[in-house]
Amino acid sequence: MSSILIIGAERGLGLGLAQTLHAQGWDVTGTALHGADTVELGKVATVSNVDVTLARDIEPLLAAVGTFDVIFMVAGVYGPLHNSVVEATEAELSDIMMTNCFGPIRLVHHLLDRLNSGGTLAVMSSHRASIALNTEPGLKLDLYRASKVALNMLARTIHTDTGLTVLSIHPGWAATAMGTLDGTVEAEMSVEESVTGMAEVLMANMGCGEHRYLDWAGRPLPW
Ligand SMILES: NC(=O)c1ccc[n+]([C@@H]2O[C@H](COP(=O)([O-])OP(=O)(O)OC[C@H]3O[C@@H](n4cnc5c(N)ncnc54)[C@H](OP(=O)(O)O)[C@@H]3O)[C@@H](O)[C@H]2O)c1
């Protein structure tokens, strides 16, 4: 039985992944923010708590969890609706970078020795992190794009420094709170379709020894 730690699993894609992998026989540990509703997560996973932006949450998490075949950093935010680097306040700039990149990467460094031999680190990226694919004019996604590019870059550094398998995964445009901007726009795919695909991608690429940037269907994305 394979084991996974999913950081950010109380709802959305993290919860969907926890449910799907549990149904496939994985041993799942999932984290939620303190005080979050973890009833659904608790049905399929051992539940721990962490806010990825808080250094003080790292030691308690380390004390609560064991070792894993896969660690998947899923937690993330869209940032302010305007998403503009010109309009953003300093707090908005700092929040999205801490939540989507620096916080998760700092946490991963503390969790590296919790990966079993041959283990895999996955980070929830986005096709919006692709510099090569940034060709569509008018998309106001400055902050989100920058945070996910930075996440991919620091995930690459972990691969380069450790030789670990690292997967930067684009889940597709999925119907979560984030994917629908809290129900105001229509996404392209269901959570189930996205997480079923990502589970297959995990199994097909675990332990490959590379840093791969793949979508939910296993297709490589250009950096
Ligand atoms: N949905 C899409 O179409 C799409 C596309 C590309 C990439 N992604 C990425 O997929 C990941 C999951 O997003 P989602 O669509 O499932 O969105 P979601 O439903 O909004 O879920 C985001 C999760 O991250 C958690 N989170 C936010 N800030 C956190 C923090 N500081 N510490 C720990 N957890 C935190 C949230 O906790 P709360 O429930 O407490 O808010 C929530 O569980 C994100 O990294 C996102 O960027 C999503």
C-alpha cells in the first residue's frame, strides 16, 4: 500500500485526491487549516493541521506525521480578483507568494526526510505557470502566474539538490471554489475528472527520478 501526505486537503482538489487515493487503497494523511471542517476528510484520511504560511505550524506537523511515499503540496490561493501587479497592495503580494510558493517550499524542506526511499514530491502547479504558454493577451493573472512560476522554480531546486522525483502538476481547470471563482464562472472539468487523472499521473511518474511538468492527463507542459 502506498502512502501520501496531502497538504491542503480539507476541500477542493486536495479533498478529491484524498478520497480517490483512499478508494484506490492508499494510506492517506491530509492536512487542514486549524478550525476547518474536516468531517469529509476524516472519512478517508488521518487528519493533521497546518497553515503553510506559518513557521510555527511546522514542528507540530512534524510531530504528528510519519513517513510517506508521496508528499503532495496542494494548498493554494487565487489571490485578489484583480490579480494585477500594478494594483496589488504589499499585503496582497506577500500573501499570494507566501501561500503558493515560499510557505509550501519551506515546509517541504522540513518534510524531505519524511519521504521514504525513492519517494516523490508533487506540487500543485498550473498551466498558468508556463512562460512558454503565456501568449493569450488580456488575462489578468499576474500574481497567480508569478506565484506558480516561483513554485515550479523552487521545486526544481529541490530536485537539483536532492535528485528526488518532483512532479509539477496542472490539475486542469476544475470546478472547485477557486476554479469557479466562488461560483461565478464555469470551469472546464469536474473535480472527479481532475483528481482521477492526477492519481493516474502520480502512479505513472512516481520514482521516475526527474522533475516533470505534467497536466492531469499526463501530457508534458512547456516550461
Ligand atoms: N481549480 C482549478 O481549476 C485549478 C487550476 C490550476 C491549479 N489549481 C491549484 O490547485 C490547488 C487546489 O486548489 P482548488 O482548486 O482545490 O481550490 P480550493 O477549493 O480553493 O482549495 C484550496 C485549498 O487550499 C487551502 N489553503 C489556502 N490557504 C492555505 C494555507 N495558508 N495553508 C494551508 N492550506 C491553505 C484551502 O483551505 P480553506 O478551505 O481553509 O480555504 C483549501 O483547502 C491550488 O494550489 C490551486 O492553485 C487549481
